[in-house]
Amino acid sequence: MNNKIQEAADILKAVDGSNKFKGVEEPCGVLRGAQNAWDMLSEEQSQKHISTGSSDLNGILGGGIHCKEVTEIGGVPGVGKTQLGIQLAINVQIPVDYGGLGGKAVYIDTEGSFMVERAYQIAEGCISDIMEYFPYHHDKASSGQQNLQPERFLAGIYYFRICSYTEQIAVINHLEKFLGEHKDVRIVIIDSVTFHFRQDFDDLALRTRVLSGLSLKLMKLSKTYNLAVVLLNQVTTKFTEGSFQLTLALGDSWSHSSTNRLILYWKGNERCAYLDKSPSLPVASTPYAVTGKGVRDAVSSNCKRARIM
């Protein structure tokens, strides 16, 4: 530890001495990264969001999934986490002419739950919606109808199948190089981020440190490459106040690894989403549905639509 402190002090001295030698009155390189807060707000407000496919779900998320942020989505098996992940991998590719980002997706599959046939169906549903909402625009759009083909949407998903936590660490460490070579990627989805770490990792303290390092790397990548990172998470049981309750996997320490946290749950026979954490949005819940075309608004509602908690 003392060596690291001394090393940091030596670096600062060297930078300070370099500036004096040049005779410039400007802050050292460590401080040159400061941004104007107004510019930050303007940039954030001008950002487009990635649609979830449900206008109600987009509503509680402030327009959809945000770029330059890490969003964690958790829930019980069968509630639609993977469906939402595939939907986002398709929707990020909606051409700019139709209000989308026109980007591509990286899908890191740790459980083998990604189904290419389902991705094809969701792509067809996305194209169907575009043709419905823009019945005349697609003839004039610069992207043209040739880009509105399911095959093109599937070709825009870079898929990694992960079979161990060591492979997961290696792929995330490789992402920076990959994203540098594929600058059109606008979303990275990990489904699920916890699977192998819960199955194979016995040293809990080491697991926490490794995951913290990975989360910091993902946050940095989201900022550097202006993309969204979506972490799908499993649930586990936690004994609290004399009873077992469902909670997202990896415990409270992992909750700091994301900017936003969305919890998917069942209410009767209806799927609902609950925005549990956001730095700028109120806690809220809304129903949603998983249809043949993908994630959409719920037809009926047992939980109040877009309810502010």
C-alpha cells in the first residue's frame, strides 16, 4: 500500500514539474478531464434512448434504456428477462430515420437462453411496427426498405456464448478492444451476469472483488463508447425479519454496480416492472406483456399503469 501511495505521489510531482518546465499556467493532466455541468445536462437531454418495445415501460425508464449508463434487470425465471434482452438487441438497430439509434448489439450469453429463432420473430415484430407507424416514410427514408429485413437485424447482434466465469472475465476484458474495432455497437447485454459466479465461485470475498472490478470496467466502457450496458440478473432468497424474501442475486454490495435497477415480477397472471433505483427518476411500476412480436404494452392491468410509488 505504501508503495502505491509513493508511486502516485511521484507521478503527481512529475506532472507538476513538467508543467512548470513548460511555463504554462494550466491544471495538471489529472484535472483536465473536468466537464461543464450544463454541457453534461445538454448532452444527456439530447441522447436518444433504446426502446423496450413497451411505451409504458419506456415511460418509467425516462424514455427507455439510457446510453452511458449501466442498467440491471432482475426477476424470477419465466418473467421475461431474456425476452427483454433480445428485444433491446433488436430495437437498438432501428434506423435513425425511424427514431432509433441505428446501432448494433453485443449479447453475452452465460446460460444458453438466447434463441435465434425468437430473435428472428422479434425482428419481424419490430419491422411490422415500423411499417405500421411509418406507412409512407419508409419509401423516402435514406436507409430504405433494404435495411428493414430480419436477416439484417440478426446480423447486427454479436453473440458470445460463455461457459465459465473465467471465460466471462476474459470476454469483458476483451470488450474494450472489440468496441474500439466495432464503433457502431450501442448496447452490451449480459444474460445473466451472475450465473457462473453463483455456480462455480466458492470464495465470496474474492468473488465480490472480481465482480466489482468487472462492474467498474463496464461502467467505464459505457461512458467511453457512448453505449448502454444491460445486466440481466437472477433472484435468490434472503432471510429477513423472520421470513424468506426474494432478492436479486449477489447481495447488497452488487447493487452499487448499476446506475439503474429494474425488477420484473408477476402480479397474478400479469407481468409488471418496478423501477427500484435511478439517480434521476422516481420509483414507479407498470405492467407489460410478452407477445409473439416481443415485449409490448399490457392489454389489461392488475397493477396500476405507470404508478409512482
